[in-house]
Amino acid sequence: MVLVPVLGIHALALFAELAIPHEVTLLMFQTINNVVTGLGIVWILSCLLENQRGIAAFFLAVVILAAGGIVTILTSTSISDQIQTGPYMIMYAFCSSVILVSLTASRAITRKQYNPSRFRLWLLIVHALISSVGFTLIVFSVSIIESRTLHINDLFQIFAVGLVTGLVLFVILIPFMILTFNNKVYHDRFDSVFHLQSAENSEDSHIVSE
């Protein structure tokens, strides 16, 4: 089941990469492929996260996502043949961090009043916020280190790039969330990892206890 969103997004990214051959688009679409592959590995190995709690589950997800990304990047012939893997590693690390932090933050925000729709809404908001602010801070920090001056227009453009990146990452995550909320196995794993219980389940358990 996990292969469906992975292969589907890979196919779309490959088509776009061939349609728009450019070094920047190559970086973008290869990063999308790497992130999708990493997420697929995390979803497949999510059984390992079920019995972990809190920070342990988060760091195990980080390890799985990092390992999957590194292997994918280093074994990609299209990357190694054209340009160095450094930019891909940086973009993958940034995108993976945005996704994991967004999932964790959305869980913290919706935990007391959880339902799938509310969780997805906050996931969208947090993705956009963390990606735009994070990307702006990173570029601004690099500019300070390199003694480069950034004007207000530059900052707005950088913020916009970060915002679009966050929205793209959310779109990438949608097929995995659809799978999660429509497949009992992955839904149970998701609830177990994040220790969430929908309002409907809470009501059902309350009625049973009475």
C-alpha cells in the first residue's frame, strides 16, 4: 500500500523533471523523490515506532528518515553523474526536519481535542509556518556568515520560497495521510505512536465503560 503514493509521486516528479530540464528543477524534483522515498521507508517501518514513546519515537523516526535519505541520495546515478550530493543532503535534511517537526507540533496542538480533520488543518498551518520561517532564518544566517547584505525584497522572496516549500511538503504528505486514515493497520500505528484518540473513539469507550 505504501508503494502507491511513493511510485505515484516519483512518476509525477520524473515527468516534471523531463519536461523542465534545469539544474534548479533537478534539485527540487530529486529532493521530492528523496523525501517521498524516506517517508515510504518510515511508513513501512512504522511498526518499530509503535512501542516507542515520546522523544524515543521521534529520534527513531529521524534515524530511519535520515538513513533512507542518505541511501537514496548516494545510490542515485542521476545525482552523482551531474552535480555533487551536498545540496541534496542539505535540502533533504531541511525538508525532513520540517515534516517531522510539523507532525510533532500538530500532535501537541490537537492532542486534547483530536480529530483527523483538525489534525490535517494544523499540519498544513505548521508546515507553512515552520518552512517559511526556518528557510528565512537559515538563509539570513548564511548571509551574515558570508558578510552579504539582504534587502527587504530579498527577505520577502526567501520567505515566499520557504512558504511554497512548506506547502509542497504538505502536498507530498497528503497521500501518506490518506493511507493512514483509511487503512486500519496504519491508523492504529499512527494513533499508537502519537498517542491520539479521536473524539468518536473517546465517546465509544465512555459509553462502553458506563
